[in-house]
Amino acid sequence: MRALRFDPAGLRLDPNSPEPVAGPGEALIRPTRIAIGDADLAAMSGRAGFSGIPGHEFTGIVERVNPGPGRDDHQRWQGKRVVGSINIVCGKCDLCRAGLSNHCRTRRVLGLVGKDGCFAERFTLPIANLVEVPRSIDDDRAVFAEPLAAAAHAAQLVRIEGKPYITVLGDNAAGLLVAQLMAKLNASVRVLGDSPGKFTLCEKWGVKHRHADEAGRRQDQDVVIDCTGTAAGLLLATQMVRPRGKIILKTEPAVEGARTGMEYGPALDAIVVNELEVIGSRCGRMADAVDLMVSGSVDVLSLMTARMKFADAVEAVKKARQPEQIKVVMEV
């Protein structure tokens, strides 16, 4: 089968990659749509020590199931169109038993940590991770399930009282999804970015927007959701949020910080001095994302800025790195 591989030698489309075998409790999945996320680009940058097949955002068809001992529901998954949670967990450690399975002590992450991903013609994932896609949701929309689930999780961390002022930093896919969800709550929401071309989407959704360089630093925002993944973004968040306000980090800034060499000291000082609450936000529930798409309350298709074939996967990754792109989707 064909698979996109990244290793110290670089990025290449391998035409003779061995097809994976579904282990006990796993499904063999044929992807029909694959999206390139920021985490994938970070993995393929060489900075995170990743080697293997990347990719974690997909829509796919279950081709084969290995039920494993004690499972009798495997037949219902055969041929189903699915999306899936990217966290492969043990289900036995103290965190899993406490309902914190996304933080499992031995977790692997599809296409990112210890598990080959979906940038291939076949890949495997535990049956327990799968969520069926309703017929009303086409493949193009379903491929946004993972980033939409993560955005919904970030929105759920914000407690809305009165009509708070909320700023979303970043006009990438994460920022634009979070902004849509927050704008539906009783809040005054704005997006700060640096790509004027993307602001037309905010206008379409009725979300306020502004260039980040034009925004004041008056420390008057109740909540700032940083989707930039940069030390500069975190520092800007501390300059905008009110004392004892809340900052939600929707990204993993350490990766970007390692690249830029920018120090986090000033931002950390502000967190202490202004007694800020800082919360990390990672993955959400895929079922929540599917429900949001079924309701039609979130526009995901407008975030697809390029469509390419999997045969051109290397070029697709190059395109995804271009600043004007929001989400590049590959057809398999």
C-alpha cells in the first residue's frame, strides 16, 4: 500500500509500505478523506523526534475487524463509515479508572506518539475509539471531527456568566472553530489574527475580527483562548486578559518555542503577578463533534482551502505550510 512516511531522511510517499494488521480489539480502516493538521506539520518538522506514518484527522471505512476476546459487537462495525478518537489508552491505569483516559499514563496517539497514523491507504485503530458517521454528514465535513471535538472541549472549559469578553488568538483552523462555538454562547467574541483573507470567514459568521497588531493591551478580557502555539501568543494573552482572568492554551507552545527560541519568562511573570488562571486544552469527544455537525450549527467546509489527491501527499504537506491555508484535505 501507499503511505506517507517521515524519518530522518525526510518526507516521502512510500509505494510499498506493508499493510498493517489489526490486533485484538482493533479495526482496519481505509481512509476516504485525510486532513493535515498543525500537529501533523509539527511532527513532520523533525523537531519533535517523530518517525513513522503521521496523520490523525480522517474519515474512513472499516474494512476488517479483529474483535479480540470478550467482544461480540464487532460485526456491526464492518463496512461502517467512521471517525475516531486519536488516543489509544490502556483502560486500566489510575487515570483511566478515574475518567481521565485522555491522560492515560501509557497512551499512544494516532500519527503522533507511538502509533502509525492515517496518512496511508490503510491504518488501524481500536474499535472502542470509533464513532459512526451518520448518512447526513458527507466525508468532507466528517474529516473535521477531530479538530471540532478539540474546539468544543476548549469551549466547554469556559464558564459563561453575564456577557463576558472573549478573545481568540489565531486565525488557524483551531481558532476559527473555537470562535464559532464561543460566539453561539452569551459572550462578546473576537478573533485576532494576521491573515486578512481569513477575516472574511469571520464576517460570514458574524464574529468580530481584527489584526493582532491593532488590538489594545488593556487587560480587559475575561477569557483569552490562545490557538497560536507561540510564546508571543501566550505573552499577548497575558497582556489582554484581566487580573484573575482565564487563559486557555489550545495548542502545545513548547514545540513552537523550541523553534523560535523565544523565552516564556515575561508571560510566566505576568501569570504570577496578575494571578491568572491558565488551562491547557487538548482533545475532545468525537461524539460531540458529530452531534455538532448533524445540527448544522458549525461551518467546517469553509475551512477547507485546498483539496488534493493522496498521490500528491508530499506536495499537499508543502501547501499546508503556506500561511494562507487553513485546512488542506486529501482524497484517498
